[in-house]
Amino acid sequence: MIRKLMTAAAMVALAASLGTGKAMAGKANDTLVWATDREQAVIDPYYNNTRELVIIGQTIWDMLLFRDLDTGEFKPLLATSYKWVNNTTLDFELRKDVVFHNGKKFNADDVAYTINWVANKDNGVLTYKNVSWMKSAEKLGEHKVRINLHKPFPAALPYLSNAVAIMPTGHYDNAPKKPDGKPDIGAIKPVGTGPYKFVNLKVGESLTMAKNDNYLKGSPKGQPQIGNLVFRTIKEMNTQMAELLTGGLDWMWDVPKDQAEKLASRVQVVNAPTMRVSYIQFDTNGKSGQDFFTKKKVRQAFAHAVNRQSIAKNMVGGASVVTHSACHPVQFGCAQDVPQWNYDPAKAKKLLAEAGYPNGFTFDLYAYRQREFTEAVIGDLAKVGIKANLKFMQYRALRDLVWKNQTPVNHMTWGSNSIPDVSAITSHFFSGGRDDFAKDPDVIKSLEIADTSTDPALRRKEYKKALSKISGELYWLPMFTYAKYYVFSNDLDFKVTPDEIPRFYTAKWK
């Protein structure tokens, strides 16, 4: 059953009864308050892989480079220039006028320290795939640094502009130890060079950031305009919308389509594409304890039973499209001419009978995001006799179950850190790591070639081979691209971008 959404009047009444934080938000207090339903216990882009931390990572920290979304050009940010010495060596000249939020002057030591820390697998970086291509970094001068790669990696610049935030020298060295002996990253005060600086974290409630008045001049990010940013965790969508209407929030996203359209007369509403995709992953090896999906015909029946086009069009939004490959269509190498699975309930029933389940079966389906989308999938499956027990939970809890291969089927999403290259998604999930249930040697081999070749034609060829095998075997059922409904205050001048990284540092009051 799709969750019930409240009328605007009911939302206002709810917000009033809750005693919202209205006094905190808005133009009068020069404080932009935004919210999602997720808690953020660790404020570090290397040790928290939620979309919220991608956004916060771009807000508190800077990278060596900046990717201009309009032109695709990589512009200097902390670096002033870069040069490929050879296929595995990158040299950077660095800015001399950058200061960290704690007053330390930025130099090559910070870049070398950061890269050598995160590239060391023993340091347990959660987003290790984003940095594993780097071997080491070395200081060549006070403001010059060299990055050494394990092997050629043509997507290096997109990663360096989106996923490699620079920390001050020694940032992780004095972290207190947890009972297991690992550093407690959550106990380290976030320190960056970005347009906003960390002020306070109340775990499970809010994160407060303040404008960095000393932010570097001439940054391609521009200068921050709003005095304070506050991120709040609000579990219920209805409560978020109620607070937006009564002034407790200025900005929110992931608003259901029908509700967003109803709010359009009262606040600003924008539907925009993102680089996030929805996918369904099958336990093809039976390690979860439910072995239905080890049978290819069962996976095929599932794929034919789900009306992906209807979900994309009627629930996600006009900018959403059905995907056929385990990647986003805008990413380099994301071939869409691969085996495809059309909506055909009759065929699904036939395949189930052939697989030995003429009366269907019952299984556990795990999900964490947009419950109504998963419930639509469950409704389609029920029509062909497949009954799903929905296990809906927080992302981190589900992620841990996936890593233990304990989910017969999981319905999840991936935003690729907004990196426009197939290596940021397909290679993450199908290169033999903990997210790879299939561990198909042919797929792994093709991805290895594609990820390291400097020949664009060869990269496309090998990515297509991998993607065709993934779709043909139905290791994944690719679902659709995300199109988010953004809803924000009429007082806010905010530009929506297609990479799912809200740039709050460019926002200003009208």
C-alpha cells in the first residue's frame, strides 16, 4: 500500500502541534535549513557514503579540481594547473592563498597526507573504490605535488574533482580509538577549506555550518552568500513538508510527485534529472538462505512482472527514464543496446511455471528509499503470484546486510558520486568486491580492461561486453533514473543542477 500523504492544511496543523524550528530558518535569520530523513553520525566524505555527505563534502571541503557542469571542463580549485607526466603520473601546481578553517595554511603536505592516507586500504576508507586507483602522492615542492597511479585510470580527473576532498596534514592521526582498535572518525572535528565551515553536530538531529568569510577569492565555486546552513534529520516526509510550509525548513527534496505538484502554488517546485539510478539486485548464489533467485528463469519472471515504465512516468517524474544497463545513460560507456526485459505479466507467469513455481512463492525484499516505489514493485509481483515481505530499513543497516550477502533481493539506488563515468558504478558493483554477488570472471575482466585503457573506443567496447552480460544474466534488474522533486522557499534563490549535488554555497536570498 502506498503511504498516505497529508493535505497542505493538515501539514500546517502538524507543524504547529510539533512546535517547529521556524525561528531558526529563513531570510530573516540568514539561515538556510534543509532536511532529509537520514541521520549523519560521521561528518567525513571518506567514512560516510550517503548522498548527504557528498553534498556536505562539497560544502565544507574543496578538491584539487572543479568540474564545470555547463561545459564539462575541469577547472583549477585547490590546484592552479595539472599535467599528465605519463599514463600513471599526475603533477599539480597548488594555490598559495588557501587557508584551512582552523587557520592552517594549505600546501603540498596536505595533499600528500590526504592521498597517502585514503589510498592505504588499512585505513578503512568506506568509499575506497573512489580512491583505490591512486597509489601514492609525493611532495615536489611547497606548492607542488605528484600523484602516482597503480595503473592508467582515464577517469582520474572526474574523481579528483568530485570525490577526493583535501584534509589538513595529520587530520586523522590523533583520532581516539574505538573498542575494535580502529580510529573513531566521528570524533574528529571536520576541517576543510570549503565555502562553509563546521560549527556543531547533534547526532540524529542536526548539523550546523557557517559561512567561511576567508574563503579563497576567485574560486570557481564562487563566494558563499548565506550566513548559516543547517542540515536537519526529519524522518517523516509529512513532517518535512509541514515544516517547509510553516517556515521551519527552507529546502527539501525527494518529495513524492503528486504531493509536489499540489505544493506548487505555495512554494517553488522543480523536477530535475539526477545521476542516481534505481536497481534491483538478486542473490544469484543463494547465500541469503532463500535460493529462488539462483534460477535464471525466476529472475526473468521477476523482470517481466515489473512495470518499470509506469513507475518512472507516474511516480518518479517527467525527467525519469527506464534504464536497461547497470549504469546511468549519461555516463561514459553506458551502452543501452543490451538485453532488455519488457513488461509482460503473462510471460512472467509462464517462466515461473517452467522454473517449478506455478503458484509463485514468498521471499524477503529489502529496501531503504522511497518506500512507495518498492511497494509498486511488490504490487506488480503479486499479480503474477510472487509475494514479497518488505523489509524496509535505514540505508546503513541495509548496506551492512548486503555486504554480508544476506538479502535475497534488495532494491537500492546509486548516485556514482555524480561522476560521469561507468567506472563509478558498474565497476563498483561488479569487480569482485563486497557489493558484487555475481563475481562473474568475464565481467570482472572486461571492467578491468575498460577502467584502465586510455583508448575510448576500447573502453566503450569492454564496458558494453560487461553491461550486456550483467543485463543478460539479470545479476541486476536496472530500474530507472531518478528525477527529484525539489521544493523550496519562495525567499530562496536556488539553482537545481542535474548531478544531484545541491550547491548551497551558490544559494542566496531574494
